[in-house]
Amino acid sequence: MSKTTLITNDTSKYILDMLDEQGLSVDRETSMPRPQLPADITELDDEDLMRLYTHLSAYSEFLGTQLACAIIDEKDAERNRDYAESEAMLRHQTSNAKTTVTIIKALVDGDPTLGDVRQEALVKYSYRKMLETMVNNYERSTAVCSRELTRRTSGDNFKTRSRKFTA
């Protein structure tokens, strides 16, 4: 079985290392396969349902950590893009002293030297958005398992209580 490792940049890795130093370690990899809900969850026996719930919860934790890293990495990419655009603004302003701010902004927008940092920011944003979708999907799947567990246990509890009050 292959391992899935957190994707981090320097900033998010630094934060994970800081957490390790505080004794607040998080799993940086998992070897568990992606859990899937069966078409009919009611067909699972109690033990399999509990195993699925535990598996979904653990996988959701890992995805949540990856999402946090992605958010940090996205913010870092945005900062790099903003800095590069500011440098380009100054560069164009210096070389075109009598040009209006609107024209300089247009020059910055079309500046080919900014393509890589803009693309990196877009990739980080897109990755984060996809992870958010996955995290939300796994949270819903975990909630479905939780509801099924509650349904099963509350049904047993109801049966026990009804026997207690009947002759």
C-alpha cells in the first residue's frame, strides 16, 4: 500500500515543525486507503460500520491537516505574487515617470515576468479549493456514519426502555 504524504512548502513545513517542538505533532503521512461509503450503509454490520466510521474520521483528520497546509501555502503564494507585482509597479513607474497610474497598472497586468508567480498563486488557490471540497465530502460521509450509529443505538435504547415500562 502506498503512502500519502502532506504537501507543504517552506512556511507550512515550518509551522508543522513548530507544532512538533511543542509536542503537538500531526501525522504527516498516511498509508490508509481512501475510505468510501457503501451504496447502502444499512447493510453493514455494527463492527464494519464502526470500522468505517473510525477510518473516515482518521482520513478526515489527515485531509484537514492537508487543507490547513494548503491554506498557508496559498497565502504564501499570494504574498509572493503581491510582492512581485509591487516590484513591477515600481519598475514601470521608474522607467515611465510621466505615465499615469492607470497605464502603469495596465503595464503591470501585462508584465510577462509575473506569469510564474501568478500561475503559482492560481495553482495554490485551485488546490486549496479542491481540498475544501474533499474535506466537506468526507465530513458529510462521517456524519452519515454517525447518524447510522445513532439510529442503531437509539433504537436499542428505545427497545430497552419500552420493555422496562411494559408488563
